[in-house]
Amino acid sequence: MNCCILKIFFYSVLMNNLTADKKIVPYEVKYRDDWRYINQQWIEKLFILEELDIKHLMHPEENILKGGGEIYIGLLNGKPVGAIALKHHKGTRYELSKMGVLPEAQGHGIAILMVQKIIDRYNERGGTELFLETNSSLKPAINLYKKMDFVEVLAPEDTPYERADYFMIYEGG
């Protein structure tokens, strides 16, 4: 399947998922426990919570939002089921971080909507680099990122996560 057909397919999936029962909303303090739980459940299932995870999950206002980052919560029928962050680094450099969807909500297009929200906000903010760090065992997430114009790059010299062994940057328009 060529690239254009894939993009058309995913655009159609995205448009079909913009229904009243699926929403991506900005983080509010009332979602703090959901933010922590959604991320903690997938990390602990597959890996070990690292010090930086705990810092970001326990105190997102101080460690993500205060530095110019943004957090979004994916709602399915009004229930928080997904979480994602746009972490601000220096200047116009951003990171897609802490993307997770509860197992019972997977397959509903929440992850696509959340990643698209981060890409939209990155573009609106005039970003020049959007990167992410993940683990090569997370094939469904990597496939989603590739379909949304992220490409694999060489490892940076200093990654803060031990589990990170797969690195990508956004090359979309």
C-alpha cells in the first residue's frame, strides 16, 4: 500500500472518530489521578517505573505544565481512558511523551486522536522539532507513529529513560 493511500485511510479513520463519544480535552487537576493511572498501568505492566516517570506522573503541573508543556486526556463516553503530553524543551523543540490508552479502550481511535492533537499543538506553537523516545517492543505504538509521519532516528547521546531504545522525530508538514 503506498503512502498516499495510507494517509487517506488514516485521515478517514480520524474523521470517523470525531464523534460525540470520543474527545481529547486539556488536562485539569480533576484528571491528575487518571493521568497517573493511565500511564502507570502500562509502564508497570511492561517495564519498571523510573524516577523520571514518578516525577512526571505524581506532579504533572510542576514537571510538565510549568515548563510550557501541555497534557491532554482522551475521553470515551465521558470516561478518561487515554493520556498524552507535549513536553516543551528548549526554544521550539518539543517531545511527544507519556502516551497511553487503557486496555479496554484500545481500538477506538483514541491514540490516533491524541497523537494528532499533539501534532496540531506542536504546529500551532511553531515547533521545529518534535521527537519521542519509546521501546522497540511497543510495536502497535511505533506503527501508529510511523503512520503519522514519525521516522526512526539514531539514539541521542543522553536519554533519560533506561527503557528507551527506539527514537523518532516527526517529519510531517
